[in-house]
Amino acid sequence: MLAILGGKVYTMSGSVLEKGTVIIDGGKISDVGENLKPPKGAEIIDASGKFVFPGFIDAHSHVGIFEEAVGETGEDGNEWTDPVTPQLRAIDAVNPADKAFEDAVRGGITCAFTGPGSANVIGGQSIALKTCGKVIDKMAVRAPAGLKVAFGENPKRVYGQQKKMPSTRMATAALLRETLVKAQNYRKKIQKDAKDPDKVVERDLKMEILCDVLDRKIPLRAHAHRADDILTAIRIAREFDVDIVIEHCTEGHLIADELAEAKIPAVVGPSLTSRSKVELKDLSFNTPGILARKGVKVAIMTDHPVIPIQYLPVCAALAVKEGMKEEDALRAITINAAEIIGIADRVGSLEKGKDADVVIWDGHPLDIKSRPSIVIIDGQVAYSAEK
């Protein structure tokens, strides 16, 4: 049992506690408040003069699936041979030994959404996981956490070079539609066959996960930079009545009203990069703030390894520099990220009953000079600057 005392506690679910207490028992938060008496026998952590936050969450990365320092050997994020691969599962490719996980923990990032890249129209299933552990199955918070789809330049470039479909934006949208229609037909057949005891139900792994999308068990996570690609993604989501999250959303500020009206969340970034392709010509740290002010639920991403995952707070700080409210930026890497991923019942805020993912910072985390002093994941100290 741990008791964190005296720090400035940002619960991200209510008011800031100037001298708060967080009590941890059995890997969960058992209480949060002011003037709480530590339980008898609890190990005391003095956080006086420090800042206490829930562990930060990177809402879009490729940590563990595009490994660092090993080159092509560790690149398992794109299956370049088929534009429609919904049956692929990130859980089968993420390597917990990726050095980036250590960086994440030391940077106060305790949870990350990771998965396939954007080469394919349908790339596969993503996973939300804790950043500390040796066994991916035990690190998983939600699997699958979404189905990756991609619009814009990447699929048409990859398959256009192979003289295969898609080589245009029209073909990308058509392939996605065709596949969703196949899933609708498969679902009807399965439902019908299930009523006949003499029928053998033939499983189709591609269609099964798409049925989960159609049943709104998981969202489409749509890679889209340009405004027109974002609107195509929204159009298809409406046609099939499925949930969708816009990833990157580089030109989202140009259609902020439409995103707000549609109540579609956006995971924005990576913004700390150059304009390396035409889709990024309007890249700006202004985007997350504009979207948040319009009422869009916003998370901020690193797209690791594009931006190293430990610099997620830096990205949030730069968004504040360009006009985003500090509270909105903090929500974008805590509770908003958790809600968008679908794991807010466990992480994203310091509340009774949630996982004890707690980070004690030596200064405000949006100050570039600040560092985590202690990082706690599932109630265990995963990193201490003092050791």
C-alpha cells in the first residue's frame, strides 16, 4: 500500500487539489482527496512541492511494432502485400523489449495506443497497453482497441507502385465500402446459419472483426490528413453507421465546425515534424486548440517513432504555446485520450477504483524543464529518479 502526500494533485476528473493525497492499494487507487489520513502501514511518498498527475496516454503510436535501433528487422507495422488486412492483430507484433517502452516510462507515459501503419486501406487491429511489462498479453488494456483504416496518399502510393488497386482516392473509398458491405452480408448469413442446428458456421477472421465494427464494439481509426479525406472518412462512417476516430487530422482546423457537429473525436499530430509531404502543407500546432475550442474531443499523439513517445508532454506544451488552453492540452494526453481509446474506466484520471498509474513530477509537466520523479504503473514503482 502506498500513500502519496502533499503534492499538487491534478485528478483530471475534478478540481485541482493543492495539497492532495492519493492512496494506492492492490494496484488500484483506493482514495483521492485532501486531508486524508494515510492507512496504517502504508509506505509514504512525500510529494510536497511536486505535481501529481495520472500517467499520460499516447492516443496514437507505433511503439513496439516499429522498433527502435534494429532497422527493418523490427518493422512489423505494414503488410505491404494486400490492401485489405483487417485480420491482422497488433498484439502479435508488438515487442515489449522495444527500448522505446523504457523511454515512455521515464517520460511519464504509462499507456499507449499502438498498431498498424497506414500502407493499407484496412491495416489491422490496434491495441491499448501499459508501457511497462514483459508479456504483451498482461500489458494489454484493450485488444482490439480499434481497426485501422487509411485514406489519402499512403495507400494509393503503396499499391499504385505495384500497379494494383487502390491507386486513387476513389479506389481507396471503394475498397473500404466493398469490404464493409461484405461484412454486412457475412453478418446476415452468420445470424441466419446460427438458427439452423444442422448448419456449420464457417468462420472468416476478416469479416469477424468488421462485424465488431458494424456492431460498434470497436471504432474505425481513420488515418486522414487532408480535409477532403477526413470528410470521406466521415461520409463512409455515416453510410454504415459505425463509430470513427480521425487520426492525424492535419487539416481538421479547416473543417472544425463539421467535426464538432458530427461529434467525431480527433487524435491530432504528429505536429513536431517537417512538412515532408503535400498532405502536411497546413501542418500546425494551432490545430488541436482550434478543434478543442469548437467542442471537438481532442487527443494529442506522437505517432512514435515519428516523434519519440517520451516527448508527448512537449507536444502538448507546444499546442498551449500556439493557443490551446492548458486544461485542454492536459486532457488531450489524459482523460480525453482514455475516452477516445475506450479505456477511461481504468485510466486517464486519478479516481477511486481506477488503475494506480500515477506520475509525480518535479515541476509542471508542460514546462520543458520538468521531469518525472516517480512513475507508478498498476501500483508498482516502475521508475524513480532517485534510484
